[in-house]
Amino acid sequence: MILSEEKLFLKDSYTLVEAEPPEDRSRPLEWRRSLNYFRFEATSFIIDTTHWVNESDMVSDILRESVEKEREVVPLVKCAVKQKISVSTKISFDGIRDSIYKTSEKNKDDKIYSISRQSRAGNLILNLSEGEPRAEDWGVFKSGSYYGSAGFYDDDNCDLTLDITASKEALHDLIKIISSNSLDKVIFNIVISSFSYEVDDALRDWYHPRDLLIHGFSTQAALETMVVRRKSSGSLVVSNASSSTIDDDNEDVLSNDSSHTNGFLVKDVILDTSALKSIKFALWALVGVLFLILLK
């Protein structure tokens, strides 16, 4: 964790270096920009549904001269009925392993920026919504991927806002579990374009906490995995379906029944033991033959 203020020089868009390195150091140490993993958990969410009714072409209205408006009234509001469902949550960084900092401008002309304990993100605000796969490559995103961004958008605080998109299926599955009150927690694994310290990159193990920097207004980010964990029932629940024997006629009953417990199908099963009677008789007959052979 960064405890005191550090000044950094922006060498290029992918490299920040120490602005005031110690005299006995052969070169200034670097913060290098790359895609970094960022993991966190959330247990409570707010579900929002936004309904669009109309949309307005205000730009055209602004560009038109008053004489034109006087001469002709142009329709500027048109129907645009649609809806968007999103899920949001707010988490304190005190419960997150890694720390994320924002750079503060010290001297724009000299490209000097600073980071300090005060520039550490205090809360994470997650906005997850249904998105469309990108039609073409853009930045770190290949065509077909789901985009996102992260940034410090409020100058009055150090909250990090993470706006990411996911497929319709993934989002609706999460909403379904939240609505059923069976959600335990969700584990998010995010990739975020950020700066990491070269010393950490060389020495740390994957489970060690680390510091990441976001330089500028925002940066690109994407959801990689989302593990949705349901609450454990604490006991085995057996379906109320009638008991069945397993044979060729009803073996599909087990695979098609809708009764599940924590993702696993549970059934009362009675095995048909009639075939075992003939096997038992054959074994006893074999024992008798062997006994007669021994007596000879």
C-alpha cells in the first residue's frame, strides 16, 4: 500500500517513472500499463429497469436558426420504446485485496503527477448491464467481446466506478437468483487496463495484494468471469416424485425431472432385485458341485 506521496513522470502512455528517484539508484523504477486482473465479491445488489418512451433530436433543434423555426416546425421527438435492465452494487475497498489509485496532476507542462494514500479508491461502484458484442476491434477489445470502463468520475470523492456489460443470458441468470432470495455471493473477475509497479510484477505471488494505478479520466475494463454462488440449504432435499425402478422404459425420468437441489437432481430410487434371485441360485449350485468334487 502506498503510504506517502510519490511523484511520477509520464514517460509515455504506457509508462510512468519515478520523478525523484534516489541518487544511488541506477535508473528510476517504473509503473507499466497492461491488462491486470482485479477480483472482488458482492453479496447485495439493486436491480434497475430503465424504460425509454421517446427520444429527442435536441442537436438539430439547437443548430436551427430562429427564422427557420418560425417558418417551419420540424418534428424532433420520436417514439423509441425499449427497456434496459441493470444490476448495481457499492462495495468498500476495505474488503478488497488490491488497491486502486488515481493520479493527480502536479505539473501538466512537465508531465508530473502524484499518487498518495488519499488518492486510493474508497468504494467500488459496480454497474452491470446487458450489452451487445462489439462489431469491430476497439482498443483492447476484439470484435465480439463485451466492453466496459472504469474511472474516477467524481472530483469530490475517490470512488471508482466500474461500468461493464455482459451477455443477456448471464445477466438474466444473476437477476433470477437475486430475485429468488437464494443468492449467497457473486465473485467477479475483471481485467482492467492499469499501471502496475515493476517491483510487484517481478516479486509478488498471485495471491499477494498489490497496487494499481488509473491515469486519466477513465480506462478500459471488461468482465472475464462471474461466479454466481447460491445459498446452501444445509440438508439434502428429496423430491416428492414417486419412487421408480431403473430400467430401459423409465431411465429418462431421472434426467428430465425438474426437481433439483443446489443444481443436482435428487430422486428416490428402488433397485429391481428380482434378477439377483437367479444369480444367487446359480452360485449355490456351483458351490455344491465344487464340494462334490472335493469329496472324490
